[in-house]
Amino acid sequence: MMLMSLLLVLSLERLIIKTPNWHIEKYAAQYRAFLQDKGLIKFQEENEGEEEGKKVSSTAFYFYLLLPAVVLGAIEYWVLGAFLTFIEQSIILFICIGCPALRAVYKSFLNAADRGDLQACSMYTDQLGHCASQSDSDGSAGTEGKTFGQHLTWLNYQHYAAVMLWFIAFGAPGALFYSLSRSTTEALCDANHPSKAAAGRLMFALDYVPVRVTAFGMLMMGHFSRALPEWIKYALQFDVPAYDVLTQISSKAEILTPHEQQLQAENAAIEPKVLVKLAKRNVIFLLVITSALTLVGSLA
């Protein structure tokens, strides 16, 4: 069922232009507004010396992010049958996967690069958004010097590969929990919220295994011998942000050829196109692995 849902959703996502009603950001924002209106999570500056309140706030923050996934899992287990669960999981996955806004920025970047407008390329790179709390668990910045292609690789992972892996592992509740956590962390990026650091730590934990699985797929689909030492170096490190792990390994897995490097000097879109192709091959790799696990009976 999971494989069928993945194939169906990825096909539809490529064919259909998703409106805001079919993307997680809308519902995540409504859920956060609901929590704030009910006074369950207040967006206010944290006072010094409130360690106990800080712990309660973090615990409540994690609980409210996990709650929708728990409710969804309960509905699947006690209410829905096999066929209705397949329909529901496919709908949830379709809502959680992909990002129309980022796809639009990517297309605009390609158009600017084709006409040689480097200023516009820089503007579109900034529009991708590089939340410090996404790239480092302690909130320190870690995106300086990264290219548009490397930022795009990270965001592609967050909106496709990570969602797929959480869906494969835990079904629709897993995809919902990851997507809601990611969206909330992005929303808190520029906010002075007491749970901002907790959100960064949560995303570090949620990304730890998926980012290494994704990076392994990239080295399998790219230059294995160059990327493998880099993957081994980061495999068991607990102090390296997921962003750095993925961008470092992807840059080793897909290095521009001398001809592409010459073209890159004239057209800034060369590197992003190369890395996007690598990310697409990685999605195919994940589907192949899912198919194999389904055949041997490890996945339903």
C-alpha cells in the first residue's frame, strides 16, 4: 500500500499544480493559530531565570506537534479499513510532499540565469530561505557560502526525501509529524519564541537518520568513491547539522565536469540543474529500495 501511495502521489505531484489548499503549510499555520488562540502555546519572549517554565514549554511544544499524528494514527487503527486507509494516506502524503513556492522560485532562478541577471539570481537565492534553526540544532548560522544548488538540495530533501522516509517508516502519521515540525520550525525562525531552540533540537533529531539515508542514496546515484569517505565521516557524528551533512556529501557525489564549470561561469543555472538531477535520481533510488522491501514483506 505504501509503495502504491508513493507512486501515485509522486506522479500526481509532477502533473498537477498544487493550490494552497493542497499543501501542509496552510493547515500547519491554521493549527498554530488555533493553539495560540486557545492559549496553549503563547508567542512571547522568554524571561531569564524561568528554567522550569522553559522545560514545560518544550514538553508542551513537542506534545502539540505530535498530537495530530497520534490522532491520525488512532483514526487509521480504530476507524478506517484497509482501502480507506490507503485513500487517506495518499491524500495526507500528497498534502505533505513538495513545495509549490520553492518550485516557483527555482523556475524564476533558471529564467534569471538564462538571461544572465546575476542580481536576480542572488535575490532568488535569498528567497529560498535559510533558517538558522533548520541548519543547526543550537540556532547558529551555518549557511554562509553555500550556493543556490546546495540550498536547493537541502530544501528538496526536506520537502521530498525526508517526507518519503517518514512515510515509509510510520505511514501518514509520520509524514504529518515531520511536515508539521518542519513548518513550525520555519515559522519560528525569526520569532522570539521560547520554543525556538527546542524546535531546532527536534528537527536535528528528526533529520538525523533520514538525512544520512538520503545522503547514502546520493552517493549510490552519484560518484560513489568520492562521496563514500565523506559519508563515513559524518555517519555517526552527533554534532554536525543535517544541512551540512547533506550539502557536503551531495557536493562530493556530483562534482561539475570541467566543461560544466566553464558553462557555470556564464550560466548560474548549471550547478542547480546538476544537483536537482541528482536529487531526482535519489528519489528513484528510494522507490527502488521501497519496492524491494515490499517484495520481501518488510513493508505493507
